[in-house]
Amino acid sequence: MVQFTATRLDASFAALSDATRRGVLERLGRSGASITELADRFRMTLTGMKEHVGVLEQAGLVATRKVGRVRTCRLGPRRLEEEAAWIEGHHQLWDARFDALDKVVEDLKRKEKVDE
């Protein structure tokens, strides 16, 4: 189970690491689009857009369907809940660390005033 989740997180974060792929997700959030429409929108080749869509599809973030000669794309079934939970867990960890650091700094400032 842990390996499966880590693999999904890796695929999601790898897919989200690219600005074009994030843009594709934003665009598909409004409505579905063909790969040709996406390629035109992002000023890239069909081959390049197919590769981007393939990465998003492997991560479960985009679903495609071929009707005749046109491959249409829409948002996939994943809602990034696991990714959001992972980020939130690390956010809480860093908040706790910064709170502890703030306490150390305040203690040092108080000690410095006493020593004056």
C-alpha cells in the first residue's frame, strides 16, 4: 500500500512539475478539448502535446477518448486528495519547526536583555 501511494504521488508531482501540464489541467477544468485544440492553445506540436497529455493520463489526472480521428481530453478521475494530504502533513511539520525556532529566538532575545 505504501509503495502504491508513493508511486502515485511521484507520478502526480512529476506531472504537475511542468507549467504546460498545469496549464492543460486548468484549461480542461473549464471544458474538455481535443489534443489539437490544446496544441494550438499552447503553441506546440501535436506530438509534444500528446506527450504532455500522456504524462497527465498516466498520473490519472486526464482521461482521453478517441472518436474517429479526434482524441478528446477531459479531467481524469483523480482529485489530488492524496497529494493535498501529503502537502498538508508537511505544512504542519514545517509550521511546528518554525514555531520551535521562534521560541528559541525569543528565548535568546530575553536572555540577551537580561545580560545587558
